[in-house]
Amino acid sequence: MYKSTALAIAASLVLAACGGGGGGGGGSGNNNAPPVSPIVPTSGAVAVQASVPAPTYGAATMQASAFSTLNAYRLAMGVGEIAQDPILDNSATKHALYLDSNLANGNLIALSHNEVTTFANFYGDTPLSRAQLSGAPATEWIGEDIAAGLPQTSAAAYGSNCVNIYLDTVYHLQSVTSNQQTIGIGFQQNSGTYPNYSCVLDFGETAGVSGAPQANSLFTPGGQQMSTTAIAHSPLVNEVNVPLAMIAEIVNPAPDIAAPGRPIMVRVNVANAGDVLTVSGFTLTAANGSVVAARIIVPSAALTGSSSGVTADVNNGLAPGVAFLLPLATLTANTTYTASFSGARDGTPISVTWNFTTAAS
């Protein structure tokens, strides 16, 4: 099990993110990334979904854009689409209003998953309590991601901007491409320059779950699961306009790196107890043949069996089935890169090599 994550507003008003889970760097939030809980074997998870029912969002809304943008990315990545849940739409909308109101009135200086009862538009303490107040079953596991961003030119741009913020991170990229089955989307816009809007994604999971849901967490063995031979990765094969730099996260996955490049992620199925992805090689090479200086980051459980150059996630916020390559500096614009991964899933060798191209700036 692992918890979802929050984006926070730093004092300098630079967009940042809270890795691992809990709140976001201020207000009532918890700045510490939660531990990845032991995986409990279970049955009842479903295969990745190739399609979901059409959403009921209006065609020209931010929510419609965010829904289609995220699902298109998840489908291309091979982790399955997620269906709209009107109950989670309500809980996400309530929290987006709370965040926007209290950022505007000064009660909050950073985004947080947790709400304070005395603050404007309080609805519920945690993502789980808000979902249950909205009508979610007591057995459903709930995870949440929150973001704030700059002004955009259209509703569609707000939706894609929200999703792309998450994709250009470590912990949030892991979170939005995980095993959740449903989504609710909250959006609140104001007249400020930054933050100009709050975006909340609430995720639900009901298949193959067991135990009491946590305040903000998905159940690792349940939900929708890739096959044990599948390898998912981000950026995608031949993806274009890939950002050059990572959006800073709080908790920071690499606090000693001043300006890391866009994170590269590989993930596999780890639905059974003890499943782990180990790394023997993970490189990024530019078109001119130069190898990008980078750090390989894995959960601590993956250190045994990985090569000596691999480092453990300092915040203990990564799930067992993911590995990240984090460039030590911003990538070069308009450049085609080759990512190459080799390792093993539970001792069975796996490898994948693919190309992507960076944006103009």
C-alpha cells in the first residue's frame, strides 16, 4: 500500500510537490512521505481496462479535458483507463473550493490534503472522509492528488496543464499511473496570477481490496493490474514535447540536485507479497551518443539484487514495482533521447529501450 501525494506552494510561489503523501508543506499538512506498507496477498484485482464509459462532464470543461488527457496517457502507457465516479467528483470539487478559498484569504500558504474545521468551506478532514461524506462505500480505498497552476487560455488547457504537472514529477507520476479504477475531478479557478487554479484528483479502488482504508492511500495488490510480463514506462514510446525539467516536489526526491531533468519511470506488476523490481542498468542517451548524468532511484526493498550505482528513495515513498532515472540537470530542448532499462522482476530478467523527444523549451 502507498499513499497519494500533494502539490504544495513554496514561499517563492514556485510550483512544488509533496512527495509520498500526507499534506503539502504547510497549513494542516504532514510534510513527511509515508512508508510503503507491506503488501498483503489478495485476490479479486482486475485486468487493466482498455475502455471505460464516456464521462458526463460537459464537452468544454476542464474536467473533460483532464479526464481525456489522463486516460489517453494511461492507455498508451499500458496501465489501464479509469472511470468517472460522480461521488468522487463531489469530494474533489469540495476540496478544490476549500483550497482555493483558503489560499485566497491567507489561511493556507501551501496545498494540503487535510482540511481545518475552522477554515472557509471546510468539508472533511481527509480524502477518505470527504469521499465517504459524498457517498463512497466504507470499504473503498481513496487516494488523492492536488495541484495549483498558472493561468491558461482555455478550459481544455487547464485540464491538460493539471495532468501534465503530475506527469513531470516522481511521486505524482507514480501516483496517477497506478492501480486505481475510478476518478473524480475538482477544479476551482480564481483571479490570481499564481496560484490561478486548484486541481484535485480523487481516485477510488474497490476490486481486490481488504482491510480498513487509510486516510489517503491505494491498496497495492488490488484495483487494476498489468500482466506480470508487462513493462510500463514514462515518457511513452516516441512521446514528443517532453518537458526538460522536473517540477520540484516537497518532499523532494533528490534534495541535493539543484535542477533535475524530467524523471524517467519504469513500472511492473507487484501484486503479490515480496514482488520487487530490481535494476541492473538504467541509462538515458542523447542523439549525439552522450550519456546523461543521472541518479537511479528505487524503493529500499529493491537495493538487494540491483547494481551498486542504484540509490534508495530517501523519502520511502516509492512502491516496490517502480524505478526512476532522474537526470542531474535539465534536458536539452528539441532532442531525441534513448532510455534503456535492464533489470529483473522477482529474478526474471526484463529489459526495455525506447525513444522520446523533448519540447522546444
